[in-house]
Amino acid sequence: MSIFDGKRLPAATFKLDAARMREGWYSDKYFTNIVRLLAGLSEEDYVFAGSHPLLNADDVSSVNVGDLFVEMQWFTRRTPFSIVVGVDKVLAILKLCTGFFDSDGVWNSTYDQLEVEAVHDGFVATYEGSQDSAVPILKVRGRYRDFALLETPTLGALTRGTRVATNVYEVLRAARGKDVLFFPARFDAHEVQAADGYAYHTAVLAFNNAFGKKIVSTVSTDEQGDWWGGAGGGTVAHAAIACFFGDTAEAMRSFARVLPRSIPRIALVDFNNDCVTDSCRTAQALFTEYRRFIEGGNNDEALKYMLYGVRLDTSSTLVDHSLYPSDSPDEHGVNPQLVHKVRSALTNAYRQWDLPAEWMKRASEYCKSIKISVTGGLTPAKIRAFEDQQVPVDVYGVGSYLFSNAAEIGTNNDFTADVVRVKVSGNWRDLAKTGRQPLVNPGLEQVDLNSL
């Protein structure tokens, strides 16, 4: 499934629309034109009739251009590195969609005639800013017209997967090993969820491998976990609290009572723009039930009322009630001051509860164990600022940034594919457009597409 286990996802994983991909439905139209041109030249047995200063005319004068064999390479140019994801999907595309339609419209698969070298998902591709420092992550040799149509979808699979994975990795580094929840499902079409969730998971594995951590991949939808065996997780939305007329404590008490223990109890506490009050009210409501069941001898039922955490998601246009009357731009939305106030209030909340002496220590431990999760417009820069200031955040939930693709903030991960060699008289000759050349990567491995 990745470089970390040496396995590749089987082609069936991706549920590809192979029939239409073979017809060029997902390809830029100029690739369709190329295939039609080369197929037509092959039918008429056209041989090269032009010239090029880098080629010996005697070598190329008998080449059937329509059936030319080429070597293509795929690479990206994000500095200083990219976490590559999408390779296994590209290999599936090559396997299922390499070939041609004969004159009767029958599909002839020729993937077994390709020579393919590829890295595994999770490979770190470095780039130092110059073309000769680029690292190829895929090389394919074969008859060009058999796989020319696949340049567009293969580039797309690599670009998106690698961009999401690298963005996730940067967020993980900024969070310094704290959990990062994958929350971008609502910012794009549902069709991309499986690929995006897999990219996130691969980035988590890469981070754990690089820094010796044990972060658990946490996605918000089942589809995001489809390719790697994960499942969606989550607790309550603002709409659920609205169903309880804005009473966050009662919403969470009902949640704890009805839903299985396996779902963490994380209260969303900004509905009323008063995170401190609603955090403390919710903690007290759940602890009261927890104590009641412990005293009644039902420990299993009591555990349903353990408040795992609270989530702060204050809008960037608002100042939380606990920070009134401030209207400082630095105190809008989720900010360090607010998190500190919530942490302090939760840690000491039990002191305001009417408890017998024998319950004070357990109540203190209950309150201290409640984690703080923050969401809402988080970026690596904002997370680094929180960490630099030692803001007591336990979990970061990140959404739209993970899809970011902008050169000005360093998240552009677009891939390029080039023909860099051609086969002439049985020999491979370098032939790339000016400014490009065949690249080397010792990490490339021979791939048997039959095994996918």
C-alpha cells in the first residue's frame, strides 16, 4: 500500500471508469488528436520524412512514426520535497487502459508490453529548484500511441494525491506530533474523498516514520478510509446542538447516553459563542452522570459519560464572550487567549461542583483529562504560532488548507510528464524538449502490472 510496507494497492481498489478512459473521455483533447494522428500514420506505413540536427538521417529514415516507442518520465517540482501519492492509481490506469481499438472497435490491451519503473506511495521526492534536481517518480517505456491518452489522468492522480499528502505532512510538522484530524470533505466533490483520505493516511505514515511518532489517522467520512481500511469518526455538529435548542450540555448528555462508547465524546462548545461556560456546563453534566453510575456499581455505563474533549470552532468574525469587551483582531475566532481560558476553566471546573470530599480527586482528574481540539481556518503558520506560544491545544482539525495549491504559499505540487527518449533502430536515444532531460532516481523499482 506504500513504501512503508512495500505493497501496492490492487487495480480494483480505484473503481476506475476504464471504458471511457480508454476512449479519452478524461484526457485533454490534444492527446486524442495525437493518438488519431499516430494511428493513421501507422495504417499508411508512414516513415519519418523530416530532419533534426540532433538525429542522424540514416538512423531515422526508416522509423515508422505511428508505432514509435518512447520513454516518458513523471516528476514534480515542489521545494524542498514532496510526499508522493497517487502512484498505485497511476499503475492501475496503465494496466487497465493501455492499448488500442482495432478497426472493428474491439479493445486490444497492450499493458503487458510496457516497461514500467515506479516508486511507492510515500516516497519523498526532493527538489532544489533546478530542473536537473528533479526526481522522477515514474518511468514508462512503450509504444506511445498505446498510452498517450493517459497523460492527463495520471498527472491528475499524482498531482492531487501528492499535494494533499504534502500539505498534510507540513501541518503535522507544524503540530509537532499532536493529532491532526482530516476535515476537508466539505470543501470538494465527494468523488475525491477516497483518494484524499488515502493521501492523508500516507502522510501520517510518512510523518510517523520520519519522527518516530505514533499518530493515528483520523478521517471524518467512511469513504476517506476506503482504500486503507479506515472509518470515519466524529461527534456532533452545530446542527445537533440546535436540535437541543442551543443547550450543549444536554445535547452531549443525550449523545453519551444513546451512542456507543467507542465514539469519543467531544463537545462542540462555540454554538453560543461562550466556550468557557459551555465547556464547564458540559463537563459537569457528564461528570454528574459518570458519578451516578459509579456509585450505582455500573462502571461500564459510567464510562459512556467520560468527556474526551471539547472542540473550539469560533468564527473568525466573532470574539468569544469570555474575552469581552475586547475587540482586538488577535482575539477574534479561535485564538491563544481563548484556549488558555478554556483550559484553565476546565481544569478547575470541579471546584465549583457540590461534591463530597471523597470525589474531589477523581473529579480533578476527570477535568484535567479533557482534551482541547481546535478547528477553523487552520494553516501550518497558525499552528506553528500556537505551538511556539505553548498554547494548550491537544488536537488540531484542519480542512481547506489541505487542498491548497498556490505557488505563493509553496503548496503547488503540479506534476509534469515528458518524453525524454525514443527508440531508434533498436537503441534508446535521448530526445527531450529544450530544458528537459532524462532524470535519474535509484528509488525506482521495476513494476509487474500483471501483479496488480
